[in-house]
Amino acid sequence: MIETGRCIWKMKRGYYKKLHQIWRSLEGIADTGKFDESMVKELPNPAIRYLLHSIQPGSPLSSCVQLQMSGEMRLKPDGAWMSMKAQQILAPPQGFIWIAHVAKGFSRITGADYYFEGNAGLRFWLWGLIPVVNASGADINQSAAGRLAIESVWLPASLLPQQGAVWEEIDNEHVKVIVPIGQFKETLILSIGSNGALNSIEMLRWGDKTEDGTFARIPFGGTVEAEDTFGGYTIPTRMTVGWWPNSNDYFDFFRADIDEAEFGKRSKD
């Protein structure tokens, strides 16, 4: 049945009301002290380089970051790139919300996806009227948990051992970090430069970009092309991410520039 405009409005209003409530919950999570170099002294060398590069001593250990981003994305490997502007709140391990506006020619797609305390969902509308994506369920929950884990690099404090992250050295340039997200333990592989900068990140993420479209843990990752410092944190500000990195099946679908980053609760509502 085709939804009427009134039904769509009620559905959108209910969805965004829910997102507003989640956003406030994530934004209200208290900081957990200040960063001290002693917090990382027992970690493998690449992890120490990365965390000391990413968090300035004395910086508040923020529990969330709010991002303004721009860039482009596409829905399939041979699809056209569409311009994208979005705002996001990220608070590992509790959750995230990503609200986006995507455009190509006269087409305008708006909507949002989220993960909060184990549950996820995404809904998008064409021209704000026609539903084009409405997904939820166990597979979406697990995929969103993986997304939250890999995007933790935008909130480096969430990757400290005091927050439950477990680090293991691979070699002097690569390190593994196991990140607890709800019922899942997501494993990230970080490539770290000699100066501590993040070069790339990979994981096995739950997704359906398989030959038959079924869900499985498949390679996923991103490369870092630029970084900048905001409020005591140095984070990637230009990234390209995709499925099946380092293979002939590589599908890069998301290119983002971080235009603004604000750590902790906003000073005004």
C-alpha cells in the first residue's frame, strides 16, 4: 500500500522524535576525567604512538563527539557519486546517529540511521516524501555495531584501555584493537605511521556485500588522507571507506571530509 502524505509525515515525525531523544541521551554521557600519558604506558608501541598523537595530555576524556561532514557517496560499485552533507553524534560503545542529505541532479534523499544500546535502524526518503530505505533487525544491529567500532577513530578516548579496548601488537606499523560494542567484540586493524598518525583501518564487518547478498563478516576498511586537531584531539578529517579493500572487488562508497568536530556536550542547547 502506498503511504499517504499524512502517514509519511507522522512516520517521519515519530522517527525524528526518537532520534532526538537518542541524541540527547548520547550527548549527555559524562566525560570520564582527563588524559594522562600513564594511561597508555603498558600498551604496544604502535598503540602508544597513535594515542599520544591523537589525544593531547590534559584533554578531557570526552564520551561523545559531534561532527559536521561533507563529501560524496554511492549505492553500488557502478553507481554515480552523489554529494553528501551530514551531521553525526558518536558515543562508543553506546551508539551513534547520522543524519544526512544526499543529492544528485534533481534528486534529493534525506534521512538518518542510528545505533543505540544494541538496536539500529535506518530510514531515508526521496524528496522528503517517498520512502526509499527502511531497515532494521538483527543483521542491521550487528552491521551498525561494526560501523560504530570503526568510527571510534573519530573519538580516540573511546579506544583507551580504561574504556575496555584491548590492544595487541602485530608489528611496529600495525596494531590490533578489540572494541566491545554491546554483545559484540569488534576487531580493528590499524596502520600507524612513525609519527603516530592513522594511515588506514580495516576490520571484518557484518554486511551483505557478498556474491549472493547474504550477510556475513566481510572485509571493510578506510584510508586516511588528512587529519586535523579539534579541542585537544587529532582525528582523520578526510577518509575513503569501502567493502572488500585490497581486492579486485573493492567497493569504495563513502568519501567524507570532517568540517567541524566538537567533543563533549555542547555549551548550549
